[in-house]
Amino acid sequence: MRTYVLLLAGCLTLLGQDTAKTPITAADLLRIRQVASIAVANDGSFAVYAVRSIFAEPAADAAKANGDTNYGYRTHLWRVALNDPQAKPVQLTFGDRNDQISALSPDGRRLAFLRTDNPSSAPGAPRPKPQVFLLPVDSPGEAVAVTKFEQGAVDVEWRPDGKALLVTSAIPLSKLEGKPHFSIDRPARQYETYTKEELAAARPDGDLASVRAWLYKNALKDNPTLITRMNFEGEQGLAPEMTVPELFLIDLEQDNKSTQLTKNFYPHINARFSPDGKTIVYSSTPDGRTHPDRLRRGAVRTMTASGSDDHAVLDDEAHNFQFVRFSPDGSRLLVLVANPDDLIYQQPRLALAGLDGKLARTFSDSWDATPQGTDFDGGAAVLFTSPWHGGFPLMRMSTSGGEARPLIEAPAGVQIFAAGGGRIVYALTTVANPNELYLRDKDGRTRRLTDLNESWVSQRTIIQPEERWLTRPNGTKVQYWVMNPAGAQPGRKYPWVLDMHGGPAAMWGPGEFSMWYEFQLFCSWGYGVVYSNPRGSGGYGISFQKANHKDWGAGPSGDVLAALDEVARSNPFVDPSRLFLTGGSYAGYLTAWIVGHDHRFKAAAAQRGVYELTTFYGEGNAYRLVEGAFGGFPWNPEAKQVLDRESPFTYVASIRTPLLIIHASQDLRTGVTQSEMLYRALQQQKKPVEYVRYPSEGHELTRSGNPGRRMDHMLRIVEFFERYAGREKPASN
């Protein structure tokens, strides 16, 4: 039935039922608004949510002559009543800042949230740190800062009596007193810190102790940067010093007095009070001397509300504990648990544990996908979302096991949700609308609460995808979708784009938010689109996800090309002589792999990809993929053979498809050298290649990068493809 509905919707679009509508344009990116977080009052009477929007403002006076524009993001808080179906959302916060909801007070009268002002454009201006603010929810008033942490805040939780906040702040190792319980990976040196007086007296011409203090002082200023850890790369810069999330209690009845509860070297992640407020539970690392960068598993720790008796309650070699929550009555712990030996193909399961640390059986084994955003729904069931067959359904499952029941079904995508008073408020992505806030009431009925995108999207020509499946020779079933060009006319043929996802364990589909804009823009420019979830993708079970082990190239590329072949055979709009190819991250890899083995494409665009796996091990912060996906390290002879065989760079001499290579200069997820090697090798051979580098951006450029660069990125791909599209005149959307 779902396929029929999608086909019918696609036919109506093609037949031009609503000729008043206009195609999506690149500038429509600036219109897309997205729900960033949600909180629901305990009695279910209202919800507070954050909306992220894009701003575009004239640049400074010196740039006005060139018509330059400054782009950026702002996130503001809104409140919506849930008892009145006619109630309109009310904006609570304003200004050039980003406000993220963290928690409503137990009585629902106050909101604690993290606020980060947007940075000043002045040269050398400090980058603002997120701080905790309090805001009255239902009466006029200004938000008031309750923290002034040097390192900023990363999480906040109400104490059940509503009189204090539990706040997390990540502290650099060098600013913590004492000595870590884990070993420091520095040959023949012990962990050391210095007092202000010792650093002031340090000099290069003193004794060894003075010289060491002088060198330590220089390294504190990153002059030079001292690296002594495995995970020395962040997303956009070096991360030579690890940070430790520590817990602070903010007493709201004593003038927001701050007390540091923890001063040890265990990370305190997603800390939560017990329902009676006497105990704190948090995710952390296991006991022992192993450096956190080398650990493959997590633990669960507890302590009293005053910070005493800090100890592990779930910590064993057989389990990787990744998440923890108290049950509503405080008698049990809800945890996510995975196999620590499976480095990258981990599919966590839900389990219950006692406060004594005894792990009960897992209860989500029947659901063959990864639970996300998990929380209790009453005491006997849990709610979660999960990638599944192109969507993110909202699921409910009994803690005693059995089948998971979908409350909101795929292929739509529930991005985030929160529950209270028997109601669920959730952000939903569909093909018809990239993001809106919805309510699922106690009786199961749903209604839309917002108009974030509906007004403008309803005036656009939106192309509906047609869902299909194919079966590969080895029996593997692959799901894929087909989107026809906007305004396609019977009897005419059009260029077609094979668009591929990264990960490789990501999953695309009608419920996936990040690709809504790209798919629709390709169609508006007169391209058809086919996209699929090849072996290795999430959302189809752990066996399917593991099917690309030691096979990143041939197997997955065969799956995506098979989808393209079926579309070319069955869709009369496809011009098989005008095929194009693109993808980012792992799909940048797959783009380069395919054009090194298959020459059917008129042009291709490889985005932020990995192209030489041995080099990737050294320069990418996702280096663990090398061991986990290919069975070893570059210095292991058998693994080296696999890495060379699976590297697109090995086949660079066979590439003859015109290739656009796109990378960001601060992308440390994959590493910039990957793109430089591929470009230089093709240039050396005088192959048709163009290289684009984006400044001040990382791996998330197309999702959260500067909006102006996001538009530029998309249009550069379109423009490159248009050079080879063979149109009588350039397409115009």
C-alpha cells in the first residue's frame, strides 16, 4: 500500500496537478527550520522546544559593495500548550544566540537550559562558552545565568525537589588536582602538574626540574603542542589534552552557589538523580589503569547526591555499557549494552539491572536495530526511535520483552521526542515537510503543533520517492528509492544521479532529515535521483550491517549499481548515456571506488571521502574503522593486503570519469590528505579533475556548516554535472 501511495503521489506531481507551485531552489536552504530539542511538562499540559533557524544578514560595511552576506544559525525556545488544539506556539527567547533545552523543573514552572551566544566577528574575540540559564515558563521574565564556568556547561539536570541543578562541565586534565588512576602514555615520564609559583620560576637555563616546568608551561600555550594520547584529533582541530566531565551542584536557594561534587578522573556523562534525589548515576569508564583512549567499553557508576561513595556498579569485560537511566520508582537501571569485542559493528540492546550491579537479561533482542533516545514510558515499557528501512519509527516495548510496537511508523522519521503525562511530543521528517513538531495524545491520535516549514514547503513542487527492493545474486535484499525529475514530460529522457550515503552504517530514506534538501534540489534542476541502502547500512539488522566486513568496495558498489541498473531498465525518463554519481564521507570513498572500476558515468563528485586506507589510519579521527572494518593494522601483512585491495587510490590509474573532489580544510574525521592525494594523482595523469576546499569547516559541512558554504557546496556539484549533462541549453530551476 505504501508503494502505491508514493507512486500515486509521484504521478500527480509529474502530471502537474498544481502548476502554481515552484521548484525548490538553493536559497530555500535558508528557510528550513528544525526542532533541536523538546521537553514536556510532567502533567503533559505543555511542551517547550528549541527551533534552529538560519539567518542571512548583510555583511559589514566594507563588504556591502560586493553584496556579501553573513550566514549563521540561531536557536530559540518556544512554548506550546497541549490541552488546547487551537493554541499557538509562543516564542520564549530571542537574540543572536543558541538556546538548547535541557530540562523543565519538576513543577513545570522553570526551564533550565544551555545558552551560547554567537561569537563576535571582531578579530581575536573569545568564543563564548555555553552556560546554564533559568527562565520562568509561564510568566514574563528574563533568562538568568546561574553558571559562569570557565570551560562552559555541557549538561544540566534538576534535583527532584526542584531546589538545585546538577550541571556537567568538561575540565582539561591539567586543571584537575591529583593524579589520574589510568596510565599516561608518555615514555619514561610520570604524570606531573605544577603550581603557579613553580611555573613562574621555571626557566630554560635551570636544572632539569626547572627545564621540565618551563617546557610544561610552553605546552599549556600550545607552543608547541604536546601530544601524548591516541585520540589526539578532534573534529576540526587537534585535541592533545583530554577533558574530564565533572559534576557540580548549583543550589538555587543559596544564590546559585556552585559546589564541585566530583574531582576524580572518571568521566561523568549524562548524570541523573534517582527519583528520591539521594543517588546520582552516570555513564563512565571502567576501573583500572588503561588509558581511556584505549578502552573499548564503558561502565556505569553511582555516588551519593553529595558526591561520596563514587563506585562502579556495572563494570565487566563482557559488556560495553553505553547509557543509563533510573526506572521511575528508582529500583532498577535501564542500560544500553553492547559487545565490546565488536569494535564498529556494535548493535546495543536494552537491558535492566539492579542497583546492586546485577545485570538482568536484555529485553530488546527481538528488535534487530539500534535503539536511540531511549526513555521509560511508565514503569513497564520504554520508548525509543531506531533506524529502520528508510525511516526512524517511534517504538514502544515492554521491559519484559516481546515485540516492539511502532507508535509512529516508517518511512517517516521521528528525529527526537519527549514524553510527559501520557503524551508524546516529537519532531517528524517526511518527504512532504522536512521538520515539524507533532503531538501523540493519550488516545493515539496525532496532530501537528507547528508551522516551521509548512507554509513555504506547500508552495513548492515536492518530488515523492518510489520505494523498491532488489535481490542480489547472493540473496541479499537491498532497498532503494527513485525520484523523477521535477516537471518530467512523457517521451523525454533526463540525466540521472546515483546518490550514496556515508557511514558506512548510515541509512537513507524518506524519514532522513539531512538529505531532504539535496534530493529535492537535484530534482528541481532536472535530474532524476536514485539512492539505496547497500550492505553495511544500518536499519536492516546486524547481519546486513556486517556484510561489508573487509569489503567496502565491490559488494556495496555492486548493490548501488544494481539499483541504478534496475531504474535504467524500468524508468522511461532515464537517459543511460547521462548518468552521474556522488556521495560523501564513506560514499566519497565509494564514488572514487566506482569510477576506478566502472566508466558509465559522465561525471562524479567525491565529497570529504577516504581514498587511501593506510594514510587514513594516521590522519583521520575515525581511524578505528581500519582495524574494525578490515581486520588489522597497516603493519600486519594480511591486513595490509586487504587495505591496499580496498583502497580506491590503488585504482587511480583506471579513473577517467571527470571528477569533482570536495573537502573541508579542517575535516579531521577523514583527513585532508585523502583529497590531496587523489587530486594530485589525477592531475599528474592529466585526468579531468577539479578540487574544491572549504575554509573553517569540518566533516559536518553539509549538515551544520556555514549556510552560505552549504549552498555553494551543492551548487558546485550541480554546476559540475551541468558541464556534462548534454542539454541543448543550461537547465534552470
